[in-house]
Amino acid sequence: MDKIWLQSYPPGMPAEINPDRYASLVQLLEESFSKFADRNAFVCMDKFLTYRELDANSQKLAAWLQSRGLTPGARVALMMPNVLQYPIALAAVLRAGYVVVNVNPLYTARELEHQITDSGAEAIIVLENFAHTVQKVMGKTPLRHVVVANMGELLGGAKGMVVNFVVRHVKKMVPEFSLPNMVSFKDALAQGARMTFKPATLKAGDVAFLQYTGGTTGPSKGATLTHRNVIANVLQSEAWSQPALGEAGGAPLTIVCALPLYHIFALTACAMWGMRMGALNVLIVNPRDIPGFVKELAKYRFNMLPAVNTLYNALVNNPAFAHLDFSGLRMCNGGGMAVQKAVADKWRDVTGVAIIEGYGLSETSPVATCNRADVAEFSGTIGLPVPSTDIAIIDDAGNPVAPGESGEIAIRGPQVMQGYWKQPAETAKVMTADGFFRSGDIGIMDERGYVKIVDRKKDMILVSGFNVYPNELEGVIAGHPGVLECAVVGVPDAHSGEAVKVFVVKKDPNLTTDDLLAYCKQEFTGYKRPKYIEFRDELPKTNVGKILRRALRDEKQADTVA
């Protein structure tokens, strides 16, 4: 194919990277552990973790996991926010020869049960704040081993005890739970220190991550990412960022990691790429606490701040943020959802740095396109295909359309997943015969190779960078005894980009908005819950009875705020 985008690459940008440079992610990580041993790798709540300590602790935990009798390729779930235990566990699972299953810690029991059952995860490492959810699914899933971490255990001495006291007893953030055979994170490390770690024999084609996403439909499916997939995306990201940040192993970089590490954006762009670069990741446990977040930022001369539009917007609208030191800031990657021009303009005015918007999906590890790292202005596009990546704009029959015409964005490259975990039929729906992944997004490529998203082919809703799939929500909401039928659509929202709206035909005339809200709160994590509920006498349908979501989306709606 004619790679018209190469003409728009910055000087010196390679057209290709070598995804076979490392045999596995473990080789990449262990190279960094050795090369940057004395550097700080992560910091959380003022506690630093060096690359040497990350190496030692992850090896202890890997030895402990191996002692549980898990076979090579076993799935281990990680259910934690951005705390120091996460990178230790991440490295440990990979080094032990297992597969990481990232879990949103705010998932409800129903959502967790699906993901654990579907992945076949036999072990889980969870922060105690969310252990009560694990308790609810223990007897219904393959889980056999539970490691429970707590906020204070790695902070040391008095500080750790104070943090745990406040979290448990003052803020009451740890609901009661009972997991009789659980092991504490600290005990697992201590036991692992007395065990022999057996380095795993890994190949680039082995599975490294199951990254759950709805794909084109719900319920969620595991995007199967191999070691090679993620290595490729790390090296693509490294090459692409070089004009702004330099080469791996240069002057130590500081990355602000406010995006959740269980999300593919932060997993690759902060954790894996950061470790490859020998960077320090500043872990933000609760980025929704904007005043607290800004206070944390004030402690560091940070160089990179990847975020979604809603987070950039919240920061620039905090008065204290403008007084921070931005002299070290060199790159701000926007992704997960569309970056709004008004937000990008205000961000540049405050920080002096443009937001570099990119595009990707869980299925592409995630980066597929990105704007040049050396630009000074927000472009309003999702940029150019990164090295070793082909982008085709195709019609419904899979044929390329002419430059400037709209079609589905299709992606081919070494970062594209192997398929959906144990779902060959779903995989076949999104993969073309010549290896392109059909994204479901409608875009246009101009004559310079820049891509712009103009619409979404699938009914997915994008709430603050998180995918929400109407099929999943409709299937659960329809299970409420007071609901006859329902339809879920995304509607524009100034804060989150899109919000969830549900149209409901009542079976029980006494059903109220509050009834349905309480039900949804029990069944869905926060970003999936409807913001708007509207009751209807009937829903628009095709002549064969299929509900017309697009007709509901296109209506001028009188929203009932939930």
C-alpha cells in the first residue's frame, strides 16, 4: 500500500521498528532493572521504589506465585488502583511466566465474575478496599489464590500505620470482607524471599495480557496481547516520542501517571514504556481529587503528562494548577477520548505545551496513530500512523476509499492483538483476511496521511475514555422486573465527552427513576451508569423488531437527569 504518511514524518523518524528486538517483555524489563538499578522507578505518596527494589520484590512475588502450582500461561488478575504494589505485581506475573488480567477495581461483583470466569484466572492480587467484591465471586469462579494488599504496607513504619488507620477507620474505605485463605502482599513477598525463583521460558508469541474490552459488542472480551505486541508498541512509542524526550537511558524522565494502570493507555504509555526509558512514574492514586493531585504535582519537575480530555480540563480549571513549574514539561499525550480544541488551547496557554492527540484501542496495545511530538499547536486530528503501522480507510466491503473520503479505520501492525480470548467468531468479525483490525470508527485520511475521526460505526459509548457497550447495559437493565424493554445510547456531555442515556418502556407502571438508578448502581461500575433516564410508551423499531438506537440518538431529546 502507498504509505503517504511517511512524507509527514519528522526528520530521522524510522518507518519501521524491530518488534523482535526482545524475546519477551521480561527481557526488556530485566534489562531496565539492571541498567537503571539506582534510579527511582515509581513513587506513590512520597515513597520511592528504585529499579533495584522493583527487581528484587517482583522476583520474590514471582517465586511465591510459582510455589502455588500455577502452570505456565496461567492467568493472574490484578485489581488495584495506582499503588506501588501494581508495578511489582505486573513484573512478577510476567517474570513467573503467567498472563496479566487487568481488572478495574471499581467493578461490581457481576462484572468481576464475568471477567474472572471468562479469563480463567486462578489467582488475584487485590487492594483490600476492593476485597469484599472478590469475596462475593470466590465460589463462582476459578479463583484459588488471593493476595490482599493495603495502602500503607509499603510506605514504611509509622507512616504506613497512619495511612492504614485513616483509610480503614477515618475514611472507612475498606468494607468488611472475609477471605479465609488469603495471603497479605507483604507476607507473599516474605515467603517468596525464602523460595527459589525459576526464570520462565518465554517466547515473543506467548500471551502477556488479557485486556478486557467490549470489542464491537458486549459483554466484554479479552483482547489477547502477546509479549511481541506490547514490545512493539513500547518501541513504537519510544521512537515517536524521541523528538520531544530523547532516547531511552538519557537524562532521567519524570512521567505523571494519573491514568489507571489497569487501562491499556497507562499500562503501555506509563508503566511499560516508562520502565523501558528508565523513567520515574509518579503514581496518582486518586486523580479525581484535583486539589490533591495538583499538590502532588507541585513536588516534581515533570516531563510528561498523558491524560484524557476530562482530566486536562479539570486541571486547567483549578486555579492552583497555573502556578506549577512547567519548565520541564515536554510532552502531553491526549488519548482515550477526543480532545476538545477549547481544552487544548487553554492547556497550551497555561503550560506552554501543546496536547499531542493520538488514537488507539485495547486491541492495538494501544497506540496506532499519533500527532508529531515536535508540534507546537493542537491539530484536531489523531495524527499519523506510528512506525511499522498501516492504516487503511475502507468501505463496508473492505475496499480502500480515496484520500479525503470517509470509511472505517482499519489497522495493521505488530501491535495488533492475536484476537479475542477464546472467541474465534468475534475475532473473525473484526479481522480482515490480510491482517487489518477493523476499529469500528469512521475516519478520513488526508493527502498528508493525517487521520481524523468523523463518526463511530459501532454503538459504543465513550465516557471519559472508558468504553461502554449498550448491549451489556441493555441485557442487565432488561432483567429488572419493572422493565419491559430498554435501549441505551450515548449523548453528548460537556464533562465526559459522552454520557449514558437509557430509554425504558415500563412493565411495572410504578417503576421510578430512583428505582432504576439503585439497580444500576448495584450492577455497574460508575462510568457505565446512566446519567439520563427517559421513560417511553414504545421504542422505535425496524420492521423485524430491532430497536433503532440511531433513531433515539438522533432525536432532539428532553433529558431526564438521573
